[in-house]
Amino acid sequence: MAKPPDHENPVPVQDRDDRLRRLHRPRPLRRLHRPGRRTVAMLAALTLGAAVVSQAAAVTSALSTPAGGASAAGAVEAHAADLVRQGRATFRYDTFGDEAFWGGTLHLDRAIAGADHGGVGPGVSPRTALSVGLKVDVAALPRSVRDALAAGKVDLDDPAVTLALLKLDAVVGVKGVFASDGSLRSVGIECALCHSTVDDSFAPGIGKRLDGWANRDLNIGAIVSLAPDLKPVAHLLHTDVPTVRKVLSAWGPGRFDAQLFLDGKAFRPDGKTAATLIPPAFGLLGVNQATSTGWGSVTYWNAFVANLEMHGQGTFHDSRLDNAKQFPIAAENRFGHVRAPVDLISAKLPALQAYQLDLAAPRPPAGSFDRAAAARGKRLFDGRATCSTCHVPPMFSEPGFNLHPGSDIGIDSFQADRSPTHMYRTSPLAGLWTHRKGGFYHDGRYRDLGSVVRHYDRTFHLHLRAGQQADLVEYLKSL
Ligand code: HEC
Ligand code: HEC
């Protein structure tokens, strides 16, 4: 984002059209994508290193289905399974080329490595990394490393250990790029950084991946602040570096401001940070508009984030961002018209969407709520408390147009007005129990579910007794 994206079209339109036609025409390609051993073998080769293969596979297998025939029914299932596999790889491991920004522009790699390892400053120890909410994927650690960790033989204060973890691809959502001499050359981020956590089964912050869960421990502001050079960010926002640091330190854990680099608004009118909570990326199947202010569909937002927030290299179009009154920074930098010379994003969007939509909200653990009270709460939710007029199960959002002005739910419109919709999206509620940290509503203004229910009781004049409010809370915990 520091470098305004290249919106000079690098390929003449005529050539591009020809290329597109060529992509879709040839029969040999199609045959390759009939599900079968060859596809499976090809998918097995879908590793990070084989980025080119993965991109080609994503385009062709997502957008072309095998030609009819006897196995057509089975082909649908096989196609779906392929997409989920590709989408998972993208969600977990793809940086979309964004290391050009996080490493190349901000030089975060140098802060991570530290002066002893070719960078600057003290470096980032595993203890520091865990303290800012980064997570370690235990499945990526070889047995020897797990044993050494369990035996307390790993020095968690040594930045060299962080580098070793990055080399193993074990830091969830962070990709280290290493030179042949083993030194850290650059660093990129992945979707999993914000939308995954781990189950802490090995140690706090170390465990099996939980894809789609909001990482409410992650202090993105603190991580970005580590960057030795924040001038590009300051320049973009027409401010100075100390102000940028002040803004980043106001975010706190579990928050990020996806609109800051569009409108330059860092604080709400009451002086609190304008950053919003990281939401889960699961339970979205059947939900119409995505994001708390309904920017678009899941795949709209995936493209938005990959291009504009992660600073991957791709194509993004949204003429709504040309509105200089609402989005001065986006309009100035033509963020609604991004076209990188090489597109590392678009080909991956179909499978990424398929994977996202297949991430079901996890069920709450047995014993985490009172069943009888939850059953009473459900009757209130669907009846007297009128909750299900908006939160329609099983999506818990309206089938159809699921946006409301703030006045419908008794809140201000500050954040809604930062979106082209000027509205709030009815939140899907399944899996609420996974993101209690940081509070509820887009900005966490209600610290627990009891406060949310009290807010509705006041706003809608429900006159629920304390016991009824408690029943509603138990129901919300059961979703
Ligand atoms: C730096 C942290 C961060 C990264 C990285 C990130 N997101 Fe998000 N994501 C957010 C935040 C914050 C929001 C909430 C935005 C809002 O509601 O205004 C969000 C919202 C979403 C939503 C909407 C959820 C809903 O309830 O409608 C989806 C889907 C999503 N992200 C998917 C992705 C994908 C896919 C990637 C990778 C391409 C990604 N995100 C990368 C922070 C992140
Ligand atoms: C008029 C439509 C509407 C009604 C009726 C409604 N809600 Fe909501 N609900 C919303 C919207 C819109 C949001 C998103 C608010 C935000 O993010 O700021 C929301 C958010 C929530 C959240 C927070 C979710 C999260 O992830 O932070 C909970 C919990 C919730 N509602 C529960 C209820 C309950 C319980 C009732 C009934 C007492 C109810 N809602 C009635 C529209 C509604």
C-alpha cells in the first residue's frame, strides 16, 4: 500500500483477452482436470514451493468442471473435495506475494531476525512472539523439537529459535523467506494470521490449528510497530511516524482497522480506537453480506483483504472506493483499481471461497452451558425477545438482505458510515463461544453476552426478567 498499486494496465486488452481465451480452450488441459489419479497426484504437489502449479490448478479445476458422462455425480464431490483442499492450502500458507510489503517495504523481517542475525534491534524471541498472540502449529514441529520443548530445553528467549520455527513453517499465518545461507530475507502474512488460532494442546499458544477461529490474542498493532520503517505508512496517511505508532498502539489485542487505509480515520468520536474486532471466518455458508458493515460477499472481501490489507499482488476492482469524500486515501491511491503486473490472487479466489464456506462453526463443548436454561432461552429468542426476526436460524442472519441502519439496533453509525453500505450486518451467531475475548458487536462495546442482552432489553423495551435474560445468554452460549 505504501507503493501505490500499479494501475497502469501492463497487458494490452487485446492480448489479455487472447490469453483468457487460451486459458479456457485447450482440451489437453481439461482432460488433466477430470478428477482421477492425476488430479490427486497434482494436488499432492500443491505445496508452497509449487506456487505456479497451485495457481494453474486453482484456475482450471475451480472454473472448469469435467465434461458430463457416467461419473458426473461423483465428479461434483471430487471437485468439491479438490477445492476444499486447495482453499485450505491458500488460507493457511499463501502470502499472495505480500512479502514485498511486509519484508520489502516495512522490513519486518529485519526486526524479527535482530542485529545478531543480520537484522536490526534485539530480534523477536519466541516468548515475545507468543506474547503478541502469534501461535505455533505443533503439527509442523518434528518430534525432536517437540521433545526438546517439552523438556524445557528450548531457549524461548533466543530470536534464533523464532527463525528456526519460521523455517519449519510453524508460526501460524507468518511465512519466512530464507536465503540459501539460511538468513531471513523477507516475511509475509497469510489469512491464518488473524483467522486461525491453536487449541493450546501442547502448551499455551502451541497446539493444533483451528482454521477460521478469530485470533483475539493477536496484537497486530504491536507487531506492525516492530517495523523499523513506518515512513511508508505515515506517508500514505499524510501524517508522521509517532502518530502512526500512537494509532497502532491503541488497537490492542484481537483488533485491526481494515478501513484505516481507505478513510484515514483512526479514532472514533469518543476518542477510542476505530479498530474493530477480528471476526471468525467460519459459519458463513448461507450468509449474504460479509463483514460487520456488509462490504460484500465472502469472495468480495477475500479479494479486498488479499489486495488492500495484506498487500498481496493481484487484481481488485471497486469503484465505490473512488468516493473521495468517504474514502480520501483510497481514492487518492486508486485502491479500487488495483492491477499488479503479475496476479497472484485472483486464480485462488474460487477455492478460497469454497474452503471458507465449508468451515462450519464449531459446537460448544458439553457442559459449557445449562441445557434446560438454553431451551427456555431459545423459546424467548424465537418468541417474545424477537431476536430471530433478524437472526434467522440456522445462519442467524437474514436470508436475503441482511443489513440494518444503526438505529435499528440502537447504536451509533460511526463504523457503518465507514462502509459504502452505511449499515450493520446482522451477525451470524453460531460459534459465539469461541470469540468471547474482546467483547461483542463489531467493536467489542459489550464486554459479555449479558451486556448484549441488557442492551436489547432496553432498546426494544422487552421487559425481560433477570432469569429470562440469563436464559437467553445460556442459549447464545449453546450456538
Ligand atoms: C490482519 C488481520 C487479518 C488478515 C490477515 C485477514 N483478515 Fe479477514 N478480517 C479481519 C478483520 C478485522 C475483519 C473484520 C472487518 C469488518 O468487519 O469490517 C475481517 C473480516 C473477514 C471476513 C468477514 C467475516 C464475516 O463475519 O462476514 C472474512 C470472510 C475474512 N475476513 C476472510 C479473510 C481471508 C480469506 C483472509 C486472507 C485472504 C483474511 N481474512 C485475512 C482481519 C484479517
Ligand atoms: C433488527 C435486527 C436485530 C434484532 C431484532 C436482533 N439483532 Fe442481534 N445483531 C443485529 C446486528 C445488525 C448485529 C451486529 C451489531 C454490530 O456488529 O455492531 C447484531 C449483533 C448481535 C450479537 C453480537 C455478535 C457478535 O459476534 O459480536 C449478539 C450476541 C446478538 N446480536 C444477539 C441478539 C439477541 C439475543 C437478540 C434478541 C434479544 C438480537 N440479537 C436481536 C441485528 C439484530
